Amino acid sequence: MFVSWLGKLLSDTRGATAVAFGITVPALVVVSGFSLEYAGAVVQRSHLQNVADISAVAGAKQMSLSTPENDASVMAVVKAIVDEAISDKSGSKGQAVTRSVVVDRDNNKVLVSLTQPNVNEFLVAGLNISEVSVTAEASVVGTLRTCVLALDESAENTIGLDSNARGLICSAGGNYGGATNFEPEVLTDCPPIDDPLSNRSEPSVGGCTYTDLEVIDETRTLLPGTYCGGLRIDGNAVVTLEPGVYIIKDGPFIVDSNSIVNGTYVSLFFTGDTSTFTFNSNANVSLSAPRDGAMAGILMFESRSAPLNRTFNIFSNYTRNLLGTIYLSRGHLNVDADNPVADQSAYTAVVVRRLLLNSGPNLVLNTNYGATDIPVPENIKGLSSNVALSK
């Protein structure tokens, strides 16, 4: 009897099964837990990598639009994007992120490194993943030659295209208008850009060379100097401007009727509350900026002490050559012409407070810098750039 019972006991494997199951269950729990933790870390890392990629590209864009003295702005752009993304969505919500940003101007790169505690930690001793780390590198890979920069950050339409006016625009504040107004679609992810010519010195203003000068129905050559009360050219006048700087003070510069104005290597500086310009419909105006000196590359320059929101008008259908940079940081440039404007210029750059294109103007802003001896002002050439992830 005892022998029979002992034989059954020795041959029974159920106990062994129970022992094996007792050993296997903890192991399965550990493996399953680690798998869950690993899968969660993969999801978290994917989100964090996306944040790093986006912030690196935005940082590189900001770097391409700023000087080395403004590297703090690059850091600020990256920080803002990271903070918003982490607090706003995904499984990494609420977890602090350690960030490192390297602005490498020698190689035109921005490197972003992000490290975050693992939000899916399973707490299996010896197997837990404590943190997730990612890196992203964005490079400036090419140059977009900027034609127009509008500086007013508060206006409803800093660059306004009315009726059939068209343009390619990169906006920091969105856009409003029909699809036919933009070719191609408006880019709306551009960072704001500071005035690239803010450090450019204004020319000195001397005593009056002329006062309330009008040239009507005559052929005349004018010399550089200070034109107090402005300058009016009217009728069938033909005027040649000799090279140099023309100070338009306390009055407008008006070219009217069938007048013709030509000026090579000239710069127009507008100072005083009423100093603006208007080129009316049948006027023929051809101007090019100085190639050297303090005003090199600057065709028109509005004083920084001028009242805000004055309007400078191009109504002329025969303003085909405006070679250089039009710099009206306080004023509005209003273009309302039926024929192409500035299309025969090797390059034209426009930096204004607001640009208004009315009806159907064809404002052509070329960037053929190599076709002229007129220099492009510092910070205008290559003001913005193509950016791509490089790592």
C-alpha cells in the first residue's frame, strides 16, 4: 500500500508543473513589464524627436535671419517651441525637458538635444529605462534673395495686395485673401525679422541749396544738395540728376505730367514731416543708387525721425528702372500702376513699414546682383535662407 502510494507520488508531475509555473509567472511579469516600458519609451522618443526636429529647423531659420549678436533669439525660438509642444500634447505631457542648443554659425547649423524622464517607467529593478534622449541638426543649405520686407507688426495688412495684385509672400502673421493673389501659396511659418538697415547711418543735412524749386517745361541738370520745401518736376520737363545725395527736406518730391527724370548713382533722402515722393501716371523715372560712399546701394532713404505712416506713391506707368534699395522704415510704399514697375532693374530691394499694391500693378523686384556695379546693402543680400534637417 505504501509502496503503491509512493510510486504514484514519484510519478506524479503536477507538483513539478506547479513549481515551474511559480517560477515562470514572475519572469513573464518582468518581460511584459519591460516590453510595455520599452514600447512606451519608443512612442515618447518619437514625439520628442519630432519636437527636436521642428525646433531645430525653426532655430536655423532664426539664425539665418539674425546676426551673431542675436544668438539669444535663436535659443528663445527653440525654447518656446519645445515648451509649447511638451505642455500641449502626447504622453510626455508635463515632464521637464533638459535642452541643449548649439548655434554653429561657422557651419550654418543649429543642433538641438533634448532629454526627458521616461514617463512610462515600469519600475522593474535593473531593467527600467530612466530617460529618453534625442538630437536634431538643421542646416542653412541655400539663400533666398529677399525682395520685400515690411516692418509693421501691428497693421492688419502689412503687405496689402488689392484686386489683381499678386506676390510671393512669407508671413510671420498669417494672410488674408483669395488664392489667386498668391503665387505659390503664402508661407506662414516665417519668424519676424528686425529692420536689417537699422544701423545704417543717415546722411548729414546741410543748409538749403535750393528752396521750393520747380522745374517745368524745361531741360535741366540738377546737382546734389538740400532741396528745402521739396522738388517739383512738371509739364514736359527733362531733368538729369548728377551723381550724389539729394536731401528732400520739408516738402515732397513730385514728378508729374509727361516729365522725364534720369539719375545714375543718386540717392534720395527724405527728412521733415512733409517730405515724401509721388511719381504720377505719365512721368518717366529712371534712377540707380550710388555704387560707393555712405549711401552705396541705397536709392531712397526715409529719416528715422519722420512721422509714422506717411505714404510714398508710384503711380507712374514708366518707372521701369529703380536700381538699389528703397528704405522707408516709417512709411508706406503705395504702388498703383498699370505697367510693370522696376522690371528693368538688375535688382530692387524694398524695406518699408507697409507695402500696398493696388488694382493690378506688376511690381517686378529682380535679384540679379551680378549684373550691376551697385552693391547690395549689408544684411539685405541673403537675408533669408533655405533650411533643412541634416541629421
